[in-house]
Amino acid sequence: MNDLEQMFERQAAWQRSRSNLPWAEKLRLSVVMRESLIALRQSTKDCSTTADDTPQQRRDVRAQ
């Protein structure tokens, strides 16, 4: 089995395991992931721009 097939097998197993979780656990995990994503986006934003930047300056930074 090559690496791609192994990756697909792991993904399928992960999806099956998630589908067996109770609703409350799925909800808890989604909240944790959402909070983590918000924190990650905020930290990325803080690293790439400052509060004094104009919208055009922020676009210029992203384009680099």
C-alpha cells in the first residue's frame, strides 16, 4: 500500500470513529476546534499587521 492509500485509510478510519461519537462529544469538539481556529487566526493576524495599518497596507502584506 502506498502513502496515499495509507492516508486515505487513516482518514476513513478517523471519519468512522467520529461518526460513532455521541452528539454531546461532537458538539464539544466543534467548539474546541472553533476556539482554536479563532486563536490561530488572531495570532497570525497579530504577526502580519499592526493596528495602525490601513486596509491597503494589510492587503500589501498579504500579497507579499
